[in-house]
Amino acid sequence: MIRMTVTAFALLSLAAAPGLAQEHGDHGAHADDHAHAGETAETTRPEAITEALAAGGSLVTAEVNGMVCDFCATAMTRTFGRRDEVSAVHVDLDTKQLQLVIGAGQALDDATITDLVRRSGYELVSIRRGEEA
Amino acid sequence: MNFKTLAAAAGLFACAVSAAQARPVSYEGGWTVIAERDRASSYGLVHYTPHYEWSVGLRTEWMRDEDLLFTGLQATHLVHRWFAPDSQANLYAYAGAGEAHGIDANPRGSEAAGFAGVMADWETRRWFVSYEARISDFGAGADAMQAARIGVAPYVGDFGDLHTWVMVEIDQRPERDEPVTATPLLRFFKGPALFEIGYTPAEDEAFASFIYRF
């Protein structure tokens, strides 16, 4: 019985695996939709980031070391998502990038971002703003 | 083993090194719920992370063979985290203290109990390796265990996808009839939730664990 249960879970898991599932790539309104490395940011930015930028926000891109799983990404989105200055957060595990949109009229300096990444449990490598982000 | 011996051993472990729980310390302000059943015991742990290097929580553990139930507090310290662009490694030390009493067929009353251990892990998005060692005294004599785990992800998903890992855990529990066993298991991981299911053939026991972060 236990063996059958484990086998069933394995089969279900493979059926749901990205690349095997037909619907992969259709993340719809998922707030953390993916902008893969090498793709044009303008055309692949997550909807939440695009909307926050359209509302007058400014983009900050941070390179972060150590982000290897969903717990890492969850830590980052929750830590930054609860800040009033941040109107959108996106984590891309492929590029190891954290993207933030700072709301119109708001500010979040580099020292604070560095500290928040550390409090999430990770290590900040670099921060880019404006056109460079 | 008395508490002085236990504390000394815990200190020794902490000074040396510190793996089965996935990330026993969360982000600052984060709560985590963990439930696990292995071949020897079942436990639940709810912990809070006030600082990115510490978590504190309430733990309850049922030693099924002895019919002993432990309830107490657990503190976990992230001794060090090594960062690289594509990997991270962690060293943790933990200890807990509370009381344990007999349940069901065990008439034993409440006694002081405690445990201490170390965990270490290294992971990329494809590979996972971990080690854990624990000593405990739940009032029925000192106990010790160690476990090592290796895992591979057949595919690499993005944040929010369903991640699947194929893993094997080898554990050693000297006091048991089967001191060393292997447990093949599957890990499913999506967003803040992680679920594992496995089987230990040598003892015909199921393995299951669940972790949720909020």
C-alpha cells in the first residue's frame, strides 16, 4: 500500500512537471511570473511589475546570492512585499535577480535594500536603478 | 545521561559542525509549521524567526516504540551560511528542553527531557546534500541518531512551479533492531509549502513530512 502511494505521487508529480505539462508557461495572473535571462525585459516583465511601473513607480534590480529554491524566493517577496515603499516584487531564480518597483513619491535606499536582503537570509551582490535596472 | 552531560555534548556538537529539516530558520518575522513522521517518531514544530540567525518554537514529539510524548521549546541557530550565485550551504545547531511522559500503555509520569543536534546542508537547484546528528534524553536513557541525505531534481522549475526531488536518506539509530536503514523519498515543493513522502523497507515504515512558511 505504501509503495503504491509513493508510486502514485511520483507519477502525479511527473505529470505536473514543467516541460511535461502542456500548460507550462501559462501562469496567467501569477504575481511572480517569470522574466527569463536573455529575454527582453520589456516584453517579459511580470504583469505586477509592469502595472506598478505604469503607475509611476521606479524599477530597482538587485543581484542576490544564494537564492536556490521557493523558500528563498518566498522570503524575499514577503520581506519586501510588506514595505510600504514597494509596490511590486518579483524574484527570478534563473537570473538570481530581485526586482522591486518603488512606488511614486517613495524611496528605498541601497543600505535599506541591503539590510532587507540580509534579514531575508541572503546576500546582496549589486543594485541597479533607473535605465540600468 | 543528566542535563549537564547533555548540555556539554550539545556545546561540543555546536562547536564542531551542524540536516534533515529544510531551512529550520526562516526570514525575519516568518513563521513555519513542520510535521514529520519517520521510522522511530512523529513530531510537530511551530517556530518563529525573530532574527535571520535564530528561530524559536514549540515542539511536540511522540516516540512511538516507547510510548513517550515530549513537549518543549526548541531553539535553532544558523551558525553560518555560505553563499554562491548558484548554491548555498548552511550549518545549524539546535537544542530543546521540556518534559516527557508516558502515554497509552506506558504509565511513566512526567520527567525532564531534552535534545541537541547539528545540521548541515548544501544545495543547488539541481542537487541537495544534508547531514544531521542528534542526541536526546527523554527520560528513558540517552539516545542518538545521525542521518545523511542526497537528492536530485529531475527538472529545474521556476519560482511558483511544482518542484520535485528524488532523495535517499540513510540513518543510523544504534539502539534499534535495524541500526542502519535507507529511506527513498520524494519531495514536492511549491511556493511556501513542502511535502515529502517515503518508505523505509527494513522496518516497513512510512516516512512523511510537511513544512509550510507564512
